[in-house]
Amino acid sequence: MLRSKKLKTIKPIKPMDRMQNMQTIKPIGATKWVKAHWRYNYGTGNWEWILGHWSK
């Protein structure tokens, strides 16, 4: 029996960007500042605003 692939829902249009938060003091081990951005959540079907953060 063949399984059919689950279809992803179509993403709504991404909202306008919000204000960027200020860059914080760099923690130990962090190398790159990631600007604030939108991320799509497939579970809820909504866009989420992610604040700027440090990445390793």
C-alpha cells in the first residue's frame, strides 16, 4: 500500500517587518548577531516575530 504525502498548507503573505531590537552584549561562545525576523510556524499556520539574538 502506498502512502500519500502530506500536503503543506499555503503560507499567508509575510507581514511587514517590525522595529529591530538593540544588539545586546555578546555572550561567551557567540559569534554572530542574527537580526529580528519573521518565522512561519507550520503547526499553528501563523507568522511569529523572532527578536534579534546571538548565534554560535
